[in-house]
Amino acid sequence: MAFLNWKIAGAAGEGIKVSGLMLQKTAFRTGLFTYGSTEYPSLIRGGHNTFEVVLSSEPVQSARTKVDLLVDLKTSTIASLPFPLSDLAKGSGNLLTKNTVALGGSCALLALDLTILKQVITETFGSKDQSIIDQNHQAAQLGFDYALKNYPDKKLKLDTPKKPHQDKIMICGNEALALGAVAGGMKFYCAYPMTPSTPILHYLAANAQKLNLVVNHAEDEIGVINMAIGAGFAGVRSMVATSGGGFSLMVEGLGLAGGTETPLVIILGMRPGPASGMPTWSGQGDLLFAINAAQDEFPRIVLAPGDPEEAFDLAAKAQNLAEKYQLPVIILSDKNMGEGYYTSQRPPDKYKNRRYSLAPEAAESDQPFKRYLVTDTGISPRPLPGQPGGVHLANSYEHDELGYATEISAERVKQMNKRLKKLETILGSGDLIAPQLFGPKSAKTTLVSWGSNKGAIVDALPQLPDINYLHFSWMWPFPEKQFKALISHNPRLVTIEGNATAQLAKLIAQQTGIIIKDKILKYDGRRFYPEEIIEAVKKL
């Protein structure tokens, strides 16, 4: 069997996510490829929570519809087999270990190494008393032994790896975004908690000292973005993260960053709306919002990673792009990518950065600095506070080259054209990322999508002959030239999106005039599965 799908279900507060991660880590350290994902309602306790792990001897990047082994804590069953979880947990001396009993039983039925599970347990509960670790070790052993004794013929067969992974890590998208930003030189992170971006705040706060960061949990999203703009103005690479509602509150600050040409990186973790919508589910409804949110018009870059490797690379790149072009960079994420745990390539241990567009040191001068000097690229030299000869004004009003507020029409047009010139500069640079092509180059049908849909589509492609996939991770400014080159053989185009109105297809039509008629859209808050993509494509 190429892959197996394991799932644990129970109420919030029963350790569902912790249990799922321990099983996934055990499988990963065995050498299997894994993909883990969680579903939970917007409740602190109760409700119906799940964590599922796809285990495979080959690379896997998405969930599956069919569950091969279900652990149901409510009915005390594993794979529909009666399993006395509570009674066995009592044998460990701690009734709360019934989920660990289930992990031991699962390891037996999945032919996973119990020794590795015990190592994972030790690490997971390392901050607790040794008695807690011992009880969980005992619980795992009891579950493992019970499964082998009572269900020896129920083992699921999976092609086993020859050796553990050497250059891979298990990581979720939010952690990759956080680490990528650090690799890109971020030194200040500010946020107000909002699902699905909250784990970034938790991760960076827990590791702030190790990573030499300032991490601030501010009072609200308005304070968040203004603090980050202040840090950026001072020359500190900064980042914030939020969701759609929080981003709405940040839009006035976004305009301030655009008008003052201050570097800023924003992670927008999308979720179903409008308003509070479905806080703990996923969607892709904020693409056009991110591109167009503004008071009037100003340039920005919008990126959308599809997996942790892209998340790391784009978060690092975003820090450099924001400083190089002196504008906001928005990274679109969602719950599926942000809270999905992947087997991912290990990033480099060291990452070199350079500073961009800073004004050279100059002698003291009584004359103000032309901070908004009109240039051929639209990028002006940027002095940092305290720099000799760099005194200038920066405020929220339209201004002239010196930063002085102005309502003179000619000055307004000059500054507007200067800012928008950056889009042309970006499109002509080597920084732009072309859509990535998967599958045969000249296929008759091309699937067009973006962001977290990547994994499910890539996993579906082997079952879709003469079909390829164009994955967008660079959304704006739109890579029109590169897109047209990749579809120059005029394939049938099909867009796959997690929104109701095919926003990428709208963007493509707006920028290229190309109309994509065939659409596969999903907007129920759930992820795409490879099986449903295969079925939907075959029905077209």
C-alpha cells in the first residue's frame, strides 16, 4: 500500500492535536513521508476535534478522504475494534493517558516502532514531572501490547522505508513563515491573536530570546500595524500577522506604509467570512482584497506560498523585497497551509541578507533630505533616524520630494507616478517569481491555482493524464508575461480555488484578457482533497 490515513477524534481538551502530532512525529522519524492536519470548532472545550495523518513511503502533501484507521475516544474504538482505552489508562496510573494508550495501539496496528513513540513522548512531556512521562510510557506500552495480543491479524501493511530521513524536517506552514522571516532579517514581530495566524505569535514569543527578536502582543490590530511601521521607519525589519478581520482594521495603517514608503511585511491568514465568519476553518476569499485594499492607489507585492518550503523562502524574500522597494509585502496564508504539518526539505542553517535602498552617509546639513526624490525606478534613498544629513518629514499627507505636505496638483502627480513606477521596476526585475509548472509541458489541459491548493493538486496529477498544473505563489504585480509564455500552446484552462467567485480567474481576465470558463470552486471552509479534484476534472 502506498499510503495510509490515520485519524484521531474526540472533544476539545482531550489532547487531540498533541496526540496527532506525536503519532506523526513517530512515523516521520521512522522514515515515512507524512502530512498532518487538524479540524476543530471555535470552542475551548467540547465539540468535535480531529487530527489526521497521512503516512506514505512516497512524498505526500495533502489529506485523503478515506480513513484507514480511526481512533474514536468517545466510543473507545480503534479501526472500529473495541479497545478498553480507559481501563488500560488506569493501569498506567493516570486515566488521562487514554489517548496515549490509543497511540500505542495505533503503533502496533501500523507497524510503527514503539521505541520511537516513547522518545517522542519524553520530548513532548519533557517540561513535566518524570512521573507523567513514566505514566505515558506505560500507557503506550499497554496499548501496544493489547493490540498485538487481541488483533494480530488487523495490522495494516505499508511499504516501510529503508532508513530515516536525512535532510527533511516535519514543520507546519506557520512555523516556516516565522523562521523564514527570521532568516530574512526580521527583528521585530507584533501581533494580536487571530486564527489561523496566532501560532506564529506563540512560536516567535517562545523562541524570541534564542532568535534575538523583539516580540510584542499588542492591544489590537491598529496598534500592531502602527508599531511595525514605526519599527520599519527606524530601519528595523518588521512583520505582523492577522486574519481578514484584523487586516480590515490595519488597512488605514497599510495606506500609511504605502504613502510613507516604509517597508512592512503582513501575513494575512485567510478564513471564511464575512465578519467573524468561520474562525477555525479555511478559505481563499481575500486575494483581491489584499491586492486592492487601500485609500486610493499605491504599490504592494502579494505572495501566496503553497507549502512550508515556499512559506520559508517567501517569508525571507518578503523582508528583502519590502526594504528594496520600500513598500508593503502581503503574504497570503490560510489554515490549510499554516496549520498543516508537512515532511519538508530542511532549510539552510545560515542565511545571508543585505540592506537595500539606504541613503549613503552624508555630512551634517542644514538642508532637509529629499526622502521622496523622483527617480527612474521609483525607489528613493532612505536615510534612517539619526543619520547625519538625513533629516526629513514623513507623515500621512501627500507630499513633495522633501516630505512637506502639499496639495499642488503637479507635485501630487509626480509623487503618485513615482510610487507606481515601482510596479514596472518589479516586473522588469529578477525578483519576480514565475508560475511553477507541474506535469507535462504541453498538456492539453492546464489546472491553474494558487496557495495551499498546491498539495492536493500535485498529489492528484498522477491520476490525470495529459494534464499539468500552473501554481501561482507570486500574485501581484501579476506576472502576465511569464503566465502567457507557459500557456502559449493554448491548453484548456481550469481554475481551482477555495472561494466562491474564482478570484484568480478574475485577476487573470483583468490583467490578460484571458477568460477561464471551467472552474472548480470550494468555499465550505474545508480543504481540497486529491480525490475530489480528480473526480471534478474528469466531469468537465
